[in-house]
Amino acid sequence: MKTKECPSCAMEVDANSKVCPICQYEFAEFSTSYKWVAILLIVVMLLYLFFY
């Protein structure tokens, strides 16, 4: 079973959990589109730094 650590209470919880059962911390959900937008922005910024 895959687990992840709760950043609030440091307990190991199921990787699919959306809320920690111990402290009720809500894990953030990032869709893949946000990741691609972030990667694209980083690439654009790096290209800007190298060519200007």
C-alpha cells in the first residue's frame, strides 16, 4: 500500500486520501494541467534569460 506523510501531523496515511484521518489536514490536489503550465512558464523564463 502506498502512503504519504501528512505535513501537519507527520502520520503516514493512504496515498489516495484527500483528508488526514488524524488531524483533518486537507491535501491539495493539483491537476496535470497546472503542472504543464508551470513547466511551460519555467521554460519561457529560461529562454528569456538566455536570449536577452
